[in-house]
Amino acid sequence: MDSKTRGYFQVRVIFDDYTKKTSKKEQTRERQKGKVKVTKSYIVQDSTSIKDKKMFLASSSTNDSLTLYLSISLSATVPSRV
């Protein structure tokens, strides 16, 4: 993240929230999964290996874990100027 934010005084990271099962985003995710019935969920951490991005992001719980991982990582490494 440091390499992307270097030279900027302020950086904002915004995470969207599509937790409703009836949201357009969730409907799109379901449609894009197609015929995949079983999706593997991951708990994202520093050592998590991503071999197939589409399969990795197919699980809502993996997306939740990824969002949590990124927010914690950003909070720990980027100084807050609030």
C-alpha cells in the first residue's frame, strides 16, 4: 500500500457493503457463480495463496474475510490523520 500512496497527503479507502441477499451486487455474484455448486471459503491472511482469482472471490465469506484483512492491514500500516 505504501507504494501506491507515496506522494499523497491524504488517501481514502472505501469498502462497499452489499450484505443484503436481495442487493443487485449479490444477485450478480450468484449469477456469475454459474453452475458452481460448492465454493471453497478462505480465511484471508498473509500466507493465503490465490491461484484462481475468480474461484477465490466466488465465496461471500471469503470476500468478507478479505475486506476484514485489508481493513486491519491498512489500519496497522498507514498512519491515521483523523
